[in-house]
Amino acid sequence: MKLKRTAAAVVAAVMAFTAVATPLGDNLPAVRDSVSITAEALSVGDIDNKMQQLSQKYPNGANWQNYFGGGYYQGTSQCFGFARFIFNQLFGCDVAKSYSAYYKLSSNQNVNCLGTITSCNYTSAYNLLRQAKKGDFIQAQSSYGPHSMIVVGADNNNIYIYDANWDTSPSSDVIRYNAAISYSKFASTFSYGISLYRYNNYPSETWYGNRNVENIGTGFYANIINAYSSKPVAVNGTNVELADPTSEKHAVWYFERRDDGSYKITNCKNNQALDVKGCSAEPEANVQTYESNDTDAQRWFLYRSGDGYLLRPKCADNVLDAHNGGTTAGTNIKTWILNESGAQVYKIWKLNVPSASKVSVKVGTSYTPTVFTWTATSDTTEYTVKIWKGKLWAGDPYHIKWNATGNTYSIQLPEGHYEAYVDSCNTFSVTKSSNNVSFDVVKGECPHSYGAWSVVTYPTCTAQGEEKQVCSICQKVNTRKTKALGHNYSSEWTIDKQATCSAEGSKSKHCTRCSSVTEVTAIPKTAHSYKTTVVAPTLTSQGYTVHECTVCHYSYKDSYTSQITLPAVTGVKVKTQGSTSLTLAWDKNASANGYVVEQYSGGKWTQIAKSFGNDVVDYTVKGLKADTLYTFRIKGYVVSGTTEYSGEYTRLAAKTRIANVGTFKGSTVSGSAIKLDWSKNDKATGYVIEQYKGGKWTALATTKNNTTLSFTVKGLASATVYSFRIKSFRKAGGKIEYSEYASLKAATSFSGVNNLTVKSYTASAITLAWNKNASANGYIIEQYKGGKWIQIAKTSSNAVVSYTVSGLAADATYTFRVRAYKTAAGKTIYSEYTRLAAKTRIANVGTFKGSTVSGSAVKLDWSKNDKATGYVIEQYKGGKWTALATTKNNTTLTFTVKGLASATVYSFRIKSFRTVNGKTDYSEYTSLKAATSFGGVNNLTVKSYTASAITLAWNKNAGATGYALEQYKGGKWTQIAKTSSNATVTYTVNGLKADTTYTFRVRAYKTAGASNVYSDYVRIAGKTRIPNVATFKGSAVSQSAVKLDWSKNDKATGYVIEQ
């Protein structure tokens, strides 16, 4: 039915209220009590009527100057005066008295700005103007200047306008009504900017309010075909999308009409209802199938559109839509704002269902088949025969024949009562059942039909076999016997038991079918098979030879040999002789398991060593006294079982050497000489000094007495390590005795560190440098501090010829020394030290800051340096640092750099200097980067607001990279968003409290290199809406009335109800 949007209709459908028709702009009637409602005095139909009347009074092609004294309206003329006048006639109020920009009106509380665009193209113009409604006001700017228009309508292709002076010529005020302008032409004509405005109290209206809800029947199956692509709507899982043409049931839907005129639409594959996900009323909500729940998300109204239908869910004003106008299989189905494009128009193709067949039955017996016959039916793809033994539906069917071919089915049934019917089915599983048939199958006489004989039991050599045959109808069995086979003996002998050296064997002839044997014959014994083993004699027993049969293990012995004895150790001697040790040695005893070594001391023999292998043939006795005679004895031993047997002892006397010098030292004399020193040995007659050279030890000197205690070795190479040794000797009775050697390594000296200098220095560090010493392995650096020299570094390479000492105080003198070292033959050689004093720089300023002054200037500020005479300021430009200023004192603490480019990052640095007695010292540099400013955020406004959210909007800054948004909360500014594109010119702040004022600020930024340049902040305050009622319910009063109820809102003055 059609619903008329008038106050009277609202009164009839809802409840009684008092309403007075008032001119537009007057206050609405007061709310009478908590259950009264307020009706708007203006409807969409009123706007249609007024627009039609105005188009007749001020028609297309007329000259606006012919009206109101030359076309002036309230002081404005041409297009702006005409559009203001039409707007006032439609809504009873003024849109604006002027514009703040050619494409933007000055503020007015009677209208809302729906959007402003300054980067005009087809997409931006379409997105803004496609939402326009009849009576909306457009302010736009072309290359000629501003233009004002009233909207007549808008569709997918054009915007339709009512205006005057379109060609922008002041002398031509021609009126145009319902003039169609494409969105691309509109964008190119008004490329400087477009704004769209709407009357604040514009009546709400649904697109379907004046359309009939279609009734196309109920209880039918159909395909839903997209008019544009001719593809069916189908399910994929539970998602709904376009599919390739098919007769499969995933594209078949069952339509059931409800009392409210809507349809429940159920898919035949998953038996779920067509559903708007989450019962969403928003555009682009996904369409799916879901278990039937009879919510508004599953109630669909049909409206005629051309030769098809629009499908609207009860939960929304949007309609079923092929996403983005897609036409391919897989295109998702969603809801979208009505535009009646091909993506939103669908044809409902009803599908035929099978009709019921007529079935008859020819009853057989328990031995003959029963035959079912049925009539062919239209729209049927297969038949199913269902048979119950007993009553229909009493338990599971006795038999089901799926997909029966033709129109007959034959089956052998056992004796009993049966009931059955035949289903006619189609491709999407719709079934119609035939008439029921009831019959009894009786027992019959079997006309036996026996098969071939088969073996039950096979015959053996001594027993009969058995065979059978079975009737294929009643399964009766006949049997018969078969005769025994008899034995079949082999002509070959089989060895049943092998003969051995201790027992006879046997052989026989075997039956090939069973275990029976014949002609059993004995096999004679075999001879012994001996294995010979020789057993060697031991210290406790004779040797012999054993002969053992490998089969029966019979054995005997012969060839006896005599018992052996352990000989004494031979070749005993002193292998090496020391002052405090003696090494004894002897020949290996092959018969021994090891050796025992004993020493005679304290009037008795004491074991000092025992070896556990005869390969160990020496032993060192330690802890002896020098120049002393000792006695030792050695024996071999062998272990047999748990008993140890020993040979005879062999005895030896040996004396230790005389003692050597107590100390032996070497010291560097020069690059060619080393001095050797040793302590006096009172027991010695003299000393022998040797040097290792040419791969062997060579005697350098032999003293004539024991009082010569030093020797200088000359003619040596520089920076070289040499090996020396010394031994003492004693002459007595014409015999010379020598001590052991004492050895050492000593080195000649080498050149040190040359050209030690200060390479660089700062206020806190000094870098030392020196020439490379090719002979060195590295260098040692020391610093004099705390009254002593402290090593601060040691390098491991002679190529490292610099070192930085950090952590120093500014303007202070320090002393350092460096020497080279070389490691040779495990010994480190050092050069002489080279010393240097150095001073750190004076300190620089404590702080150095840069701040933006304008688009062409940056201000530099720094803290005062009490140690400085003045400062030098430099800028990096043209690939090098250039001095900008040198101050004459240390009290000048600021400098402004001018003439710079806007929105650009610059590099600056500063150093302090001090002039004393004609000498100037400089500090290090301190650097920074600073940027000039650029245009910020313009026209920051509150675009829209709800009880929990505020949407901010601003003009695009073409020079910016993006925008930073901040909210004042908790006593401070907090960043809530940062965009990465300058095209993002709106932001919605969510999670706010209702009826509350919030403060925001926005600034633009531009990324240059690794730095961001920021504009000034623009601040705005916005307030959320008051909350709405918590509950709102509707209930039927009668066939012509509905009652609306809602909860009280303590924050509200009253309520407005709309239909």
C-alpha cells in the first residue's frame, strides 16, 4: 500500500496531538505531555508542490531581471539573489546574506553544510552531489567567479539544477529549470570549489514510502536473477554472491510471504534464510544466509523497478546490491543506498516443481519378484521407491530404491505385509509423493535351480572327500562323497637322521601327499673330526697339545713341554743425572708383567715404584740431594691367577750432580749487547757459559774460578731475543763434575716512538698520533694522573698509530707518554718512552636551539659561555659551511637568519672562541636543524556530531604531508591521530560523552628529509548531542492504528516523532 506523508496520517496511525500549520522557520508546536508528539509542518510532498509552482511562476528561459525590480532580492542580484529567493519560497527562511568565499556561504543557523570540496574531480563531485535532495543550495566557484544554484534532483549520471545567469554574464539573467549537468562537467566547470547546503529541518523521507509493496504469491521456489549481469544469486558456504547460471539448489530460493507483506527467503542448499549480517541498517552491510530467526534482518520487501524488483530488508532503507556493480561470478552481495542501477534490480524466476505420480503394483511371491509401475510426471529428474514391511512410517523403510530409472522397479520380497509409495524429485530436492499401495507377499513353491558342484572337503590318501550344490532361489543344499586317493611314494631317498661319529643315521622314501614313509634303512657311523690346540708352559705348569673331536667332543693330550722361570732384569743403568734427581733405565723383560723399583735408605729397602706393563723401562727418582751417592735395586714380576711371582733383583749405585748457581739473570745493554749475571757457587771450581745459535749450543766462556759472576755478550742484532745457559763445574782428584744447566732468554733493545703529536682535540678528548714503528708489535699509552703513570691503552698492532683519550676536562693540560713493544720467542721487548703534553679546547655553549619565525626566517638562541670572548655562527649551504656572523662579545645570545625558503629544513652550527694575549682558542661545534614555517589548517569545522562522536573537517593543505590532531583532556593536550596523507581532511572522534563540550586542535606537518615541519595549531570546540530515549517500541492498536511508546529522557525538553 502507499503511505501518505501528512500530519493527518501521522495522527491517525499513532495518536492524537495538536498541530498548527505555521510558516517555515516558526517554532514547532509545544509538547503537551510526555506521551504527545510534535509533527513537522513541512513534508517532502510540500517541497515537490512548491518547487512545481515556482517553476511555473519563474519558468525555464525567463529573465530574472524582469522580477522584483531588476532581479534584486534583499540587496543581492543575479544567480545569488535568485537562489536565495527560491530557497526562501521553499523553506520560509534565508540561506545566507553573503558568502565568505566564492565557493562557500557565510554562516547561518538555518542550514547545515553537507560538505565542501576544493580539489574538484569527477569522484569528489559525485560523492558530494550524489547525496543532494530537492531544494538543497549549491555555492560553487568557476574561473569566472561564484555561482549559486538550487537542486531539483540527482541520479547516478547528473545533478539537476534551478538557477539564473549560468553563463556568468551579468547582463544575461536567464532562468534554467531542471537543467541536467553531468558530474564530470560540474567538476571541471567549478574546479575552484563546491559547497552543498541543506535546510536544518528538512523532512525525513524514505525512498519506498510512496511505492507499493509487491505481492507475487507465496510458497514457491525461484531463482533470483541480477538484471544487469543475468547471473543468479547463490550461496557459497553461508555467504551470498553472484554465481554462473545453474540449476543447482545453491541458487534456488523458497519464498514465504508474511503478514506484514515481507518475504522470508530460504536457500534450498543450506536451508538458511537470506539475512543482513548483524541486522545492520548501514550501507554496504554484508548479505548472508543464517538460521531462521524471524528478525527484521530476514524480512524482505519487494518493490517493482522496471521489469524486475528491488529487495529491501525490513531492518534498513538500503536494498540488495551487487557490490561495486560487479557482474562476474563471485561478486559479493551487500546492501547499498537506493540508486536503481542494474546492480540493484533483480528478476524473480519462479521454478516448476514435480507433480505426484500414480503407482500400481504387481505382487509376486516369496520366490517371484514384485513389480512397481508408476506414471511419468513433469519437471521430475528422478524417482525414489520407498517400501515398508508392515505399516508406513513404522520404523525405518525395509528398502529404498534411489534414482529409479524408467517407470518400473522389480524386487524379490520375502513373505509378509508391505506398504509403499513413489517420490517424484527435481534437481533442487523438491519432492511430491504418489498414492500409497498396500499388498501381501505369500510363500510360493521353489522351482529349484541348482548350481555346479563345489568342494566341501578334499579327499586324502586314506579318507573320502565331499561336494555340494545350492539352489539359487531357496538355498537348498545337495551333497555327495568322493573316493580316497591312496599313497604316492617318491622314488628318491630322504635322509631322516644324519649319521655321526657316535650314532647311526637313517633314510626312507616319503609319500608326496602325506607323512607316510616306506623302505626305512640305517646309515653307518662317521669317523671323529679332531681340532688340535697347543697350550704353552707357565711359571706353575707344563705345556702340552690337546686333540678334541668337534662333533662329540672326545679329547686326549700329548707333546708335553717343561715349566718356565722368570729371568732377572738386565741392562740396569743411570740414564740421566741431575742435582736432585736420577733417571734409572733397564732392558725390557718379555716374560714380566711389570717391574718393582726399591731404594736403600734409613737402613732398609723401600719400594718407590711399581709398573704394570713390561714396556715401561725407566723411572726418575726425585727429591734427592746434590752431590750424594744412592743405592737402588730392580726386579721383574709376573701374575698368574691371583698369585704374583718375582725374578731375582739387579742392584745399582748412582750419584747426583753438584748444584748449579742459585740465580742466573740477563739484562739489555744496548741494541748489540746483553749482560749475564749469576750468583756465586761455593762448591764450584768455575762456570761454563753457552749461547744457542746456528741450531746448537755454543760455549762463550769458561771461568778459571768461582768468583767471576758476570759476562757481557756483544756483537748481537738489535730487537732480538737470545737464549743463554750456564753450568757449574768442580775439579777434584783429576776428575771434573758438572751441574745441570740453568737457562734464560734476554733481548737487545730497539728504536721507539717517533713524531708523537696531538692529532685533534675537543673540550673533553685529545687524540694522540705517532709514526708507525715497523719493528714493533704494538704500543703502550700512559697518562700521568694522581702523582703516577697509569697505563690507559695497549694496542695489538703496529698499524694503530693514534689513540683518543676521552672524559677529559675542558681547557686543561694533560701529560702522556708512549712506547713501542715487540714480542719475540715468548719474551716482550720495550722501547724507550716518548713524552707529550696537550691541552683540551675551551667548552662550547651549554644549549643551542632553533625556532621558526616565519616562512622566510629562523631564530637561533644559545646559552652564555662565561669562558668565551664571543661566538661564530655558520650555515650549511651550497655544499659547504658558510659563516653568518661572529659576535664581538659573549653576551650576544641570539641571531635571526632571514631570506630563507618556506617549509624548508636548514642546518646551522655554533662555536665559542676566547682571545687572550693575541691568541685565539676555539671550542668544538654544536649543530642543529631548524625549519621555516608553511601554511597551516584552514576552515576547521565540526562536520557532524552524535551523542558519542564528533567529526572534524578542514580544507586540504596542498603543501602538507599530513595532519596531527590533538584533544585537550586530563589537563593537557593529547595527540589522538596523525594522518599520512594531506587528502585526509576529516576525522571522527569516538567514545565521547553525550551533551558535553570538547576542545580540539589541528596542525599540518610536512616531512623534509628526516625531519617534520609543523604549522601553527588551529583550535575548535565542539559539543556532542544530548542522548536519545533509551527504549522506543511500537504496538498494533487496530487495523488502522499503531501505538508508539518510549522511555523518559530526563535531559530532554520534549520529543519529535517522524514517519
